[in-house]
Amino acid sequence: MNRTPTCVVAALALLVFSEAGVFGQTHAQPPASLDHVMDQLAAVRRFTEVAISPDGKRVAWVEFLQEKTKAPSPVSAISVLDLSSPSATARRVTGGKGTAARVEHDLAWSPDGHRLAFLSDREKPGQFQLYVAAAGETSGRKVTNLTGSLAKPRWSPDGKVLALLFSENAPRTPGPLEPRTPDTGVVEEHVYEQRLITVELASGRIRSISPADLYVYEYDWSPDGNSFVATAAHGAGDNNWWFAQLYTIAVASGETHSILTPSLQIAEPRWSPDGKSIAFIGGLMSDEDITGGDIFIVPATGGEPRNVTAGMKASASWLAWLPTSNHILFTEHSDGASGIATVDPANGQVATLWSGSESIEAKAEPLSFSPSLSLSREGQTVAVIRHSFDHPPEVWAGSIGDWKQLTHANANIHPNWGEATSLHWTSDGMNVQGWLLYPHSYNPNRRYPLVVVVHGGPAWATRPAWPDTFFAWTVLSHAGYFVLFPNPRGSYGQGETFTQANVKDFGHGDLRDILAGVDEVVKTLPVDTDRIGITGWSYGGYMTMWAVTQTNRFQAAVAGAGVANWQSYYGQNGIDQWMIPYFGASVYDDPAVYAHSSPITFIKNVKTPTLILVGERDSECPVPQSYEFWHALKTLGVKTQLVIYPNEGHVIAQSEHRRDIIRRMVGWFNEHLKQSQE
């Protein structure tokens, strides 16, 4: 299903609107060294996926090559390293033969660790097929010939069958972050169901397992290979994840049973080794694949779920059963950092195994969303992609907390920004955490401007991470700014009560948390209170729009993919179901709660110069929201500019557009925070 917003701005080239309604560029020019900083960010070799074989002997990873090769379309490469040989070097594994550029990802090792399955579009760009490569081979054998979207291959316990998620004839990659397909003519709702299918490797036989009217998001094989557990919902996939149920699906017959209708979102379903229970993560989540919450156990036959981490002051993000102890290993957002812990389902006892001021992922694409691992069968060896404010991404493997670095691709890359430190403050009696990035070449005898960067979500958190080229806020530190990354109420990392603290109160309490964080920085560091800005993307874009309607404390603002009017937004976006858990009712049943948190309600308070950025085909935060805010500021005589990036979705993908965002952001803050006069 793809819906066009009520106001569509067509763009054949990048469109820029100023407060006078003419095309142009921002007046201030960014520092001369900015291009060099962006070149260094683009030069970082990005690892987007890592998978360790069940026997712990091999590690495979995916490296994203687009920025490196300057290819017109994305390119990625799979490498495999044999851990059992100290002298081994990584070898390239690809679909078919030849060296033509292609995209390859979604790694899955066979249970015996002797074969690697993956997806590749080597035959037709954008059309992925399933490939399998035997250990020692450099090219895989194609095992499917399907038309549509494929995702998440998983081997059966006996290694004879591979399961996949398949959307037949889907016009684009599923997911609300992807660019929306424009509507023309009579607009109708067309649902491309993502079904669970299996492929028998010996015969090549393909079977559809899940019903035709059920959209499957995640799944796991039962230990005996006779069933699946899945999170799934009827209707459009992008929109209905927020009320997905937990189902069991019989492999032989496709018989499907709902075993749980949760009160909030669920993710990461995992069957226990004895087949009697299913673990999952449940909580208030603002986006699919940005997982956080508590860990629950439910009988495989259905029943009342049991929260085994109730009261935990962290947010679980990934889990796996440990077969030797029947404990659950999980990763977590914890106080702005990453952690690894276990929980005993019998008594809820949580034991921390490792924590660190860094980001760890088994999958790190399209953004660094949530901590996760790739785990060997015995549960003792893991593979991860590690990175932080200080260290660019590399692949590591080993026992938890005693990892060995496998790649040194970014050994010559160093930060172009200042020191990072974790801060804590109180707001409305709650403990709030955030990260502060010092200006590059910091001098305590100078006074500096400050920019607040609000993360997306709101159910997410800023962790120490090496920046991508999309919305790379660390360049502000290089340009001479303090940069504050608050994790206000609604964020992950302080427990589920904290995450749910902004329900029916969007913008109000969370802004108080942010302003209290600004107070904490100003109280102890040389910040010029007349030169403070705010920015963010998605929820951060909304909070930027909201903040300038509530306070004049910010002298400049850059709002990326924001929301100006929750009432009109409800009917424009492609994922309105996410709003029910946060606002308590639909806009048609309780319009007042939406107006209560809408920037447009308070628009006449705005005095802050505001730059507005958005992707033309954004389904999550459609163009009309940015257009409405820009139009209001222009009408009220507030300095503003609107930039619409053609053919982009919620996440800006094209490198030239990403660079343009950085240039405009730095230029806008330099102009309005008078950085150039220092």
C-alpha cells in the first residue's frame, strides 16, 4: 500500500524554497575544510552485517562499497574468514561467477557451518535471489528464480530446507524507510503480503507456508523443524506492525494459530531449546527494527506472557536462548551505552556480562539501530561490528568481552571531532542521560556555541557511534560547536517506564528533559547562551519544530523530516498505526490530544530562523508536514528555508544529497549562531 500525501511537491531536481519563495542557496558558506571532513567520512569502510558459523569456525561479513567505489547504485561484498587457521586471510564470496558490481547481504550459515546462504542481485539489479556457497567456494549456486522482495533466509535444524520471507511482485523493498511509490489515477490500497516460504535444497521445490492474507515480519524455526513462530499481522506490512500478533505456523500444513495478542509491540521471537516456550521482546517501540523493551516468555501453545525482566533499568534489543543453561542471552540499550547480559527465566535474575561506551551490531544497516550479536551454537563465541565516537567500525569475534579484531580496514581513519563524555541530569525527578561532544581543538578559555541534536524515534537512543554520512552531526564539533545528544523520556536505556513516559504527552516532558540538559552543560562549561541551536531528524525533526514554538532559547534550528501538525499528519503518512499507542486513540476519536502536541497549534510563538529538510518520497514524515511548517514561518515573517530531496525516502540515500544536508546544516548554524565572528 502506498498513499500520496494530500499535498505533493514534485521534484525533478533538488528544490530549495526560501522565505521569499525563490530558489537559492543558504547565504552562509561552511568552513573550507568541511569537504575534507566529508571526504574522510565517506572514506570509512562500512560493515553492515556479520555472521558467525554455528560451530564457531568461520565468520562472514558484508562490506558496503557505494561511497568507496562512487558507483551509481549501491554495491556490497561478502567476505569469509576461517578462524581455525591463524594464517588464514579473508576470501571474497559472491553469487555466480565474475566480478560485476552487485548487492549481496542477508547472511545465514547452515547448522553444520559448511554452507553459507545469502541474497544477491547479480543477475538483475534490485531483484534478489537466494544463493548458497559451500565452505571454501568463492561463488554461490543460485537456488531461486522469484520475482519480488526476498529477506531473512534461515536454515531448518536439519539443514535440508531454507526459509525466506517473500513479497511476490512487490514494487519496492518493503519498509516505511524506503521511498514511497507515487500514486496516480484512482488510488487504491494494494497489499503485497510478505509470506513465509521454504526452499528444499535437494529438489529446488518452493512452498508457500503462511496464509496469503498474513504479513510476516519475523520468524524462528522450532527445534524439531516442524513449526515456525512468527510476528505477523493482517493487512499492509508497513502500517500494521504496531499490532502484530504472535503466531505458530505448521511447516507441513501451513496451519496457523495466534498464541498471543500483545498490548504493545513485539519483536525477536525465539523458540526455547526444549520447544515448550517462546521468548520475545515487548514494549513501546516507535519503528519496526528499532527494538527495545522487556523480555517475555509465553508457552508455545499460547497463554499469559510472563515478564522476566520487569523493572530492568535498560531496554533489551536482541535475544537468543543458551542451550547449555536454558538462560537467555540478550543485548541492551543501557544508560546511553551498549550491554550484554543473561536472564534466568525461572527467577528473573539478570547478570551483566559486558557493557561499553560503544555500539555493537550484527546488522548495522540502514542506520545503527540496536545492539545485537551473531552467536555460535554453543553460545560462547560471538561476532560483532564494533564502533564508537573514537573508533570507526571493524569486525570482531571471540568470547564476550574478549573479542579479537578480524578486520583493520579503517586503521588509518581518526576522528575529526572533539572528546565525547556521558552526562547525567535530573528532570521532573527522573534520571536523564546524554552525550556531549566537545568542540574540536577545545580551549577552555573560549566561549563556544552549542547545538542540541535530538535522536529519531522517540523509542531509540543515541549511543557512542562512528557517524555515517547521513546527517553527520559530528561535523558540528569540527566546526567549533559543543554538541549535546540528549536521551530524554521516551528513549531506550532507562527501562520501560521511562520509555513510556511521553505517552499522551509528546513534546512536553521530553522538551523539559532536553532544556534541563542544556542547563547542565551551560552550568559547567563555557557555552555562549546567546548561541544555542537545535536540530534532529524524524522525531528529532518534530522536536526541533516543537521546541521553537515553546521557547526562544534556540537562536537557530534545522528540522529534518519533522512533523508540524499531528492532526493532518494522521491522514498523510503511511504508518498511522504507530500513533495509537502514543496518543491513546485515533485522531478522529481524540483530536485534542493531537493538537496538544502539534507545533502548528503554537506556531505564532516562533521567532527562531529554521531550515527545513525532507525527502520527496518520505512515507513516515511526508513532505506536506515540512511544507506546512515552512509556509507558516514564511507567512509570519520568520526566516526559513525548505529543501526537498528528490526520490528520497525517510532515510536519505544518495551521497550528493547527504553532503548537501551537511553543508546546509553547518552553513545555517554558522550564519545564525555567528560562528564566523569568533
